[in-house]
Amino acid sequence: MAGKETLYFTKEHEWIEVVGEDYVRIGISDYAVEQLGDVVFVELPELNGQMTVEEAFSTVESVKSSSEIYAPVQGTITKVNDLLEDEPEKLNDSPFNEGWIVEVQASEKLNTGEWMDAKAYDQYVSEL
Amino acid sequence: MIEKKEMLIFEQSKPGRIAYSLPDNDVETYDLAAELPEHLSRKVAAELPEVSELQLMRHYTALANKNFGIETGFYPLGSCTMKYNPKINEDVARYDGFTAIHPLQAPETVQGALQLLYELQEDLKQVTGMDEICLQPAAGAQGEWAGLLVFKAYHAANGEGAQRRTILVPDSAHGTNPASAAVAGYDVVEIKSNENGTVGVEALKSALGPDTAGLMLTNPNTLGLFEIDIVEIAEIVHEAGGLLYYDGANANAILGKSTPGEMGFDVVHLNLHKSFSTPHGGGGPGSGPIGVKSFLTPFLPNPRIEKKEAQFVLNNDYPQSIGRVKGYFGNFGVNVRAYAYIRSMGAQGLQKVSEYAVLHANYLKARLADAYDTPFKQHCKHEFVLSGLRQKKQGVRTLDIAKRLLDYGFYAPTVYFPLIVEECIMIEPTDTEAKETLDEFADAMIAIAKEVEEQPDLLHNAPTTQSVRRLDEVIAARKPKVVYQK
């Protein structure tokens, strides 16, 4: 698993790791989990389900609120992190590693240029 | 005095101890087990607690004494309108004539009850500026759902049912709004608030389209701010073919001053339990009547309560009705309290309610404006929000401030809502508090702000004066124990 500096980020605080050609792993950022507080439940999408860009594919509930997670790519969900069902706290403890949410086979060629890199993301967050 | 930890009633149980005695059976013994299907009969006795009558009384008295309510102290829970509900309305709701009747009785035999409901409908028409009222919905969210079904029936009758799929909801809305829209089968689109905390007209314009079924709005909104663009908002939603829904949760701010009808809304619900005098901290029952403009009356729930000459009747003869939404006639007792409240306050009294509610909120806001951040500078209506951002920078969160208030003897305000204000503290003092109480609360809040600077651990460790310390919400949510186990 890669470190934060190799990930891409969206303005909605999802991170994207390119793990193969048109194949990505998705989670939410350290900033996002800090804002959420202690996560108590993650509603996971169905395996082999479709993901539509900018539509919610998962809901994360914390003691404070419930937030939707938006799809950064179009494609098919090939893996789901079942660990989060019993241990949603992994999202807090390890947002970039054990707290990943899904892996997706993108249906279109990835354009990483539309996302921020870690440096740009940290800059973006510092201005919020 | 050292406070004794109250055991659960189950923990006090001793086999064979009993708190009741029944007379000898003087009818033929009936073997229930023989009549019940095998799978429905209990194999193991229910583990009910066994205690004496005195233990029972002490246990529940101890719990009751720990309770906090509006009659114990100040309860500034934003968005909840925790005001005092005059006891005379409780008396009226308990009159034999209201409690010893049955909803299945023939209408001719319950004319008084029907008259009360009919007259309450007439009063609520004036309160809301709507043309017709239905008293059935059991509470606010059910009113929203019923109102949205009216939207749906209207669009369907115009042949636009399939096309108009979207309900627009501002990002400051009560959570029930998007939830009710989803349950009614709509897609929900969120509208961003502008920097003044109200609906952005441009954002609204760009979200409106041929798919728009309507907009749900609370006015004043959850920030306690009046949507000053409401007339323009109503115009552009109507131009796009959509309808306007008024969430009446904040009606305490506008009684006798303005009506949703005048503002251009098509459907409204009121939370009678909030604004019209039913104690509502314990989770119900409530009452959430809906009102509609005349062009929507064919779709209201059946049966309608009407007056035919000198008789009050139930009329089911509305073929386009969305049907019944609640058993019988809604929560009758809550409607009786609302009627008694309206009649005892009168039109001028209700106007005073809103004047005091708004005055109290603005007074508190002004007193707290130095000690806390106020994200919106304009005058508020019945409630206002503070932000604990300044305190967060000192390592103290809004949650800590809320817990510390318990040590000062106050119920905590609503916190972390609405979601658009960081470290939000939402305060609704209501109309029924004395100035001295408002001052005591303001003094406590200011003292706490000082503690944040000087003794932040007082806040981190709060509450220290209650029967329990801080509960572990995280474990409670992640690993809930919902059944007592030995």
C-alpha cells in the first residue's frame, strides 16, 4: 500500500489510488475523517455494482453526522472492504490503508489531471 | 451527600418477590397454551423483574427525580421550541367528553369532538394562510410526507408525474426534509446557502428544471434567519412548474406576523406539539397537520371533517384524495391541546408569542456576541447560531461547552446542527422565559468562555455534577447493547 504522497484527491475529500491500468482504490482523506469524528458505521456498496461519477456510492456515519461518499470515477466495483462492517474505526485509525472502501474497474480511461495531488490537496484543505 | 447509583430494575430482582396481588379466579380456567399454535407459545418464562411495591416506587421515583424537563430548568434546545405548555391545556385534554369517546362512534354521537376538530381547522387556516387543513398526520415528518404525496398527486393529475422527480432542499434544512422526500419516492437535490445563510437565488435557479417537483423550505430557516427573498423564490419555483412546501417547525417565530400562504407556499405543515402546547421532549405523541392552497384541496387525505348545515360530518367523497395517512383522526389529544391553547391565547396572544420568542433570541445573541463567534450578523428570528471555532482553536470543542452547561444546571443547546456552520451551537430560548433566566444562561455561557481560556480541563472533564459522567457514544453506536443480559 502506498503513502499519501502517491494518492490523488477530490474536492469532496475522497482519495484515489491508481493500482493498475484503469483500476483504482478509493477511500476518504485524513481531513475527512477528522471532520467526521469517530466513525460508527459504513454502508458499503454491492460488489459488481456500477459507480456513476459524482453520485454517492457509500454513506459513512459518525457520532456527529452522516456523510455521503461520491464516486470519482465511472465503473464497476470489483472489491469492497468488508472489514469496515465490523471495524468501522479503521476509517479513523488508518484512512489511507486499512480504511480503504472500494476498488473499481473504471469504464473510461483515467484522467488523473482532474484530481489534486497530495500537495495540492493539503493546500486546498488549509484554505477551507 | 454521596449519590447512590441507581441499579437497573432487573438487577434488583429477587425470585418470588411481588408487587401486586390478584383476587382468586372466579371464572372457568382457560388453557391458553392448548389454543395457541406451537410456534407462538413461550417455552421459557419471560425474565420479568421481581420486586416489591416499595422497591418499584423507589426505583421509578429515583429515575423521575433525575429527569430534566422544561419544568426543571431552562431548555434552549435549538429547533425544538421547548417552551412552557400551560397546564390548563392538559386539563382540557383530559375532559371526560374527549377521553371517554371512541373514534369508531357514529359522527352524530361525537359532535362536540368533531366541532373542536373543525374549528381547529378553521383557526389553522388563519395561522397558515392556507385554504384547507387536514389534521391527520401524527407529527411533523409525517406531515411532510403527506404534503409531498399531495405534490405527487397534483403533478400526476397534470400528466407530469413521471417527469417531475426532484425535490430541492436547502443545505440548512431539517434532516426530515430530504428523508421525507426520499420516502415519498423523490430524488433529492441540495441547494447551497449563500454567505448570508439564506437560500441562494442563483443556486436555486440553476437547480430548477422540468424535473422539479418542488422546493421544501423552513422560514425562518434553521439558522433562525428569515428568507428575505421568499417572494422571488416562490415566483421562480412556480415559473418552473414546481410547488413550494413550508416546513412549519419554526412557526413560533411568525405567528400573527406573516403566513406561509402570503409568502407563496402551496403546502404547509405545522408541528402542533411544538408551537401549540403539547409537552414534546419525550418523543411523542405529536400532531403535524397539513394545509394546502385551494387548487390542491382535491388531493388532501380522506376523510375530511366538514360542516353540513348544523352537523359536523366525515366526508370521504374526494376521489382524487391521496387516501388516509393515519388511523382515525390523527392524535386527537394533541389537537385538543392546540385548540385550547389557540382559544386561550387569542390572535393577539399568539402574536405576542412570536414577538417574545424573537426578542429573547436577539437579546441572548447580543449578550453572547463578544464571547462567541456569530457567523451571521443580521437580526435573527426565534433562534440563532453561534460557532465554537474560536474555542476550538484553544483545544475546546462545542461538545465540551455543551457538557459544561449541564454543570451550570442548564439543558444544552442543539450542537453540530445545522451542518453548514462549523462547531455549531444553536440556541432557541422560546417565548416563555423570564429575562432573569436568559441572563443566568448568558452569564453561564460567558463564564464558560472564560474557563476555555483559563481552565480548559474543566470543560474536557465536564459534566462532573450529573449522575453520570460523559457516556461513550462511540462504543454505544458501534457495539450497542439493546437488551438487558445477566
